[in-house]
Amino acid sequence: MERLEQRILQDGVVRPGQVLKVDSFLNHQMDIPFLCEIGQEFFRLFRDSGVTKIVTVEASGIGIACLTAQYFHVPVVFAKKSKTLNISGDVYSTEVMSYTHGRTYTVIISKSFLSAGDKVLLIDDFLANGCAMLGLIDLARQAGAEVVGAGIVIEKGFQRGGELIRQAGVRLESLAVIESMEDDGRITFRH
Amino acid sequence: MERLEQRILQDGVVRPGQVLKVDSFLNHQMDIPFLCEIGQEFFRLFRDSGVTKIVTVEASGIGIACLTAQYFHVPVVFAKKSKTLNISGDVYSTEVMSYTHGRTYTVIISKSFLSAGDKVLLIDDFLANGCAMLGLIDLARQAGAEVVGAGIVIEKGFQRGGELIRQAGVRLESLAVIESMEDDGRITFRH
């Protein structure tokens, strides 16, 4: 998505350790008219997939998931990061490693909100090592739901997430794929 | 908002301890077409207030804030719950007591995303004791921004939050105000 690449070049900030900060328009502060365009692009890509539900994980994916879902006229379910160790029997749960926070989270979705027969589109702002997305795929499959695709705003193409999600048999559409980032701020996209 | 009251009566579940679960349409699972109606109602109420930014706090307010902001054509900024004790100088920060989780959070907004001259509309899904909203008011005022209002989906009218926000001089619009909840599931609204 060319307008997204332009926006990343214009407003993204590269930090040491291959960190890309886009919190002026994608998370923390969210440029809503622009994110509506992103939602429309996800709709264009997945409109024929029979999507019945959009699933994301808190927190930064929620806004994009909601703005996208309005074009599909389907509900959003967001997986919750649980701090409690006692997980009751009425939720699907999985473990997700967060490299950003250096810890493992238990991520849950109530069994009431995902079922066999659901066709799930996963949405998130970033894809890097793929842990969060693989966790969502696991939750959907526990429910017997079909994952019809994963829509990512920015994929770090130099990390393994994209490969792992395709290996899991899921159609992946990333609106911008970063090939490389240099410490001097230079960003190259994959096309 | 009558359709909201109907929806609460239809799908809300009263749990012991004055807990109202509406996670089948408002949080966890979000009924997006319905939440768009809620966003349009907030727009009707605050369209003449010169809103330049919508501010909420992660996680469950983000979706409603984004769906609302598209009618105002303004950005959303969501305050982050910080686990780190070292808060750098480039953020506004405040302390928020969470009775649900029985602990105090530090809540932050980057100084880049709120400024004097901003006219801020606060949005959240629930108002009970008002701690989260008062924290957001504090952050906005630290930035020198004007808080033109607070839009709440469901206010627990029997708790102090509404009173505290009005005392802080902020116009409060709650789309449904619960007068009382009984353990047998009966819900009465304030009109």
C-alpha cells in the first residue's frame, strides 16, 4: 500500500535494535481517517473470504480491527492478556511470548465468542516474530473456527513471523513489508 | 439512548457485587455496527464543541473511541498503562486506582500528542468510581488542553464517578445511566 509506505517514511522513527516507532499515526496516537483507508484496503483484500468475525489481541490492534470490521459488518473479538493464573474452563487460552516486554502472557478468548463455523480474519498492527498471531491462530483452531486470513499493517520482513504464519497455512496480507532498517534511519520495503 | 438500554436489558448479565457484564457487545466481543451508532450519538452530542482530539485509556475504550473519532475526523490518543517505574520526561503521567484489579497503575501520554490548544473529548465504555476519567482529565490539563466533555457508554449512577467528573467542571454525557442493579438481574435506568 503505497500511501502507507510514504507515511512510514515520513513519520516513522528508527530506533536502535531494529525498532520502528510509528506511534504518531498507528498506535498511541491513531490517525483515524488514514486507518479507515487501511480498513478499506483489508476489506478489498478479504471481502470474498466470507469473514464472520475479526479477531485481534489487546491493545494496539483493537482500533484497526474495529475500523476494519465496519466494512465487513462483523463483530470484533479481542483476545485478552490475562494476569491471573487460574483460567476457568469457559475460555480458550494460549501462551504468547512478548519479546518487547520480555515475558510470557496467557491470552484468552471466551468460548462464547468463537465457534466452529466462524470464518476468522486476524488483524494486528505489527508482525515481527509472529508469536501473537500464532497465539490467535491457536485460539481460533481450538474453537474449531476457520482462519481465512491475517491482515497486518506493518510486517518486519527480516523477522520470522511471516514465514511462520504461511507455514501454519494462513493467507497473510501485510500492507507494508519492511525489508531492512538501518540505524541511520533508512528504511527499505519489500515489493 | 433507548436502543442501548434495550441492549443492556437483553444481553447484559448482572453478577454479584454490582458487576454488569456486557462483554457480548461492548467489550471482549464488540458489535461494530451498533458501536458505530453509539459513535454517531457522541458526534451528535459534541459536534459543536470544536473537538480536536479524542482521548481514551487502554484497552476497552479504544474501539469505541476510534469508531467515534471517524465522525469527528480527529485523531485518537490512548493513554497507556505503564508497568515501568521509570517514567521519562517526555510523557505526562498520572496514577489511577483500578478497583477491578485491586492495584494502582501509572497511566501515560506522550507529550508529543497532547498540547495546549487541543480541545479534548474523553471517551470510555464504563464510568463507575471515575478514577480512569479523572486520570485522563489530569493528563489533559497537564498538557494545557481543554477538556470539552466526557462521553461514556454506560454509567453506574449509584457510584461516585459522575458526580466527581461534574465537580471537575467537565460536561458529562452518559448514553445509559444505571440507577440500580439487583442480584436477581433486575436493572433500572435513570432518566
